[in-house]
Amino acid sequence: MISRRNIRVKVMQLLYAIDVIRPEKPAFASGDLSKTLLQQINQTRALVVYLLDNLVHIATYAEKHARQLASKHIVTEADRSFNIKLAGNEVIWKIKEDLDFQNVLSIEKTESLIDEEIIKKIFLELITTATYKQYITEASREKKAESAIISFIFTNLLLTHEGFLGKLEELYPNLDDDAEMAEQMVMQYLHKPSSMHVGDAAAPDKWLYAKTLLNTVLDKEDYLMELIKPKLKNWDSDRIALIDMILLKMGLSELLYFETIPTKVTINEYIDIAKEYSTQQSGQFVNGILDSIHKELISQNKIQKVDFKK
């Protein structure tokens, strides 16, 4: 479910927390840190599943709304003919029939967290929109249209609803760190449900990568700093952000110890993460240092990568 980029961000955040909370840097048990990392990854999964479940509730509220209209004291023709097409949306049914999704719902007890009043308000807002009215006029269930209406609900209504955002902040302390990541995962799932297994917060190979990256940075820290420090002569060390130093150590760990990850991928990923999570100059800084060390290690034949194409 979680991507390597997501894992890099999670490892960065945990390493940052370790540096912040350990002024004298006592030893940490790797098992405890791995457990903490897994908990953080599972928190992301819980957030993604909660977002998806709210979409399911909004779509299926169409049937509840139709029953409420039909039970009015005075029922109009418009009430009787209320369109419940949304409740049968194919994307929604794929989510509901996803056994992994249902299993995580049970584990996280997500159903008990749904606010039905918020669901009702969002649905009533939805049925006034031109996008919804266009959707229900089309008799067919064209795949792209089915996905588009749920994506519209997610981005234009759910994620902009003040009450829902307040609920997210209340339920998920990890929201600030995971919001963008979770949004991307939900959109990926909506467009191609089969591409993501929500039951696995991290697939076995991704979890191995996550643990190894975390432990490598910690275990090899002294050696990594030996390689980094000589490259800092043109930079004011007091002004180097802590996150930038963490990203350098992570990137260098990948260059040296992860033989299946191309060097170009590693450097580009950490440049992007630096731009997003650190200062305006961080992308340039990380790029310059990693590129310089990379060239030096290549000249010394210290970087060995597996070329699967060959």
C-alpha cells in the first residue's frame, strides 16, 4: 500500500524525532524503533481507510435519503423518483467488496468513528451540484464517470468540509504529516482499486526496505558523517537544517547499501523530499552534497548496483 517515497518520509520523521528527543543520544533498541515505524505506517493506513469509508457512507446515503423522502407525510413525484444511482457506483462497490478493506475496518473500528450528521450534510450539498446532476442523467456506468464522481466528492466536498476536517484533526494526530500522502493513496485507489492492497500497510519487500533504511542510518551514522563533513566546507554548518542532514544520511545509505535502487532515483527522491519538507534552499543543498559524494564514491568503485536489465 505505502510507497517507497512514503516510507522515506516516515523514516525521516522518525529520525528527526529521535534527534529532537535525545539530547545526549542514548542507544535505542532497533526492535523498539522498528515497532514505532510500523505503528506510524499503520496510522497512515488507518487514515486512508477512514477516508474511503466516508466516501462509501456518502454514496450509500442516497438510498437512505430516498427512503426518507418516500416516508414524508406528503410525498411528491420528485420524492418518489429520487435517483439512487450513486449508491450503486461501481467504485464504491469495489471498495465494499474488498476483503482487505473490510478487515482493516474491523481492526481499526472505523465504523464507530463515522459522523452520520457530516455524511448527511455533505450528501445534501452534493445533490445540488452540477457535477452530480450530470452524473445521474447518464444511464450508463462508464468506468471513467464512475471514478470521476467519487473523486469529485472526495476532493471538492469531503476535503473542503470544515466539520469533516475538524473530525480528522480530532481522530488522527498524524494528520499534518500524512494528509498529502493519504490523499494521494485514496486517489490512486479510486482510479485503480486493484493496484493497492489496503490490508498490507507495507508489503513485505517495502517493510524490509523501511526497517533496513532506518537501521542503516543509525548503525552507520559515524561513517556516513565522515563522508558528509568534508563536503560541508562551503556551507555554514550552523545554518544546515536538521532535516537536511537526516536526508543526506538517508540518501547516502541508499547509495552505499541498497544495491537494487538506482543512484539517480535515490538522489532525485531526496531532492524532492528536501524541497517539500525543509527550507527553500534544501533541494539545492541536498543535490549538491549527494551528487559530490556520489561522484567520489563512483571514482573509488564503492557503489555497486544491480542492473536487472542486463
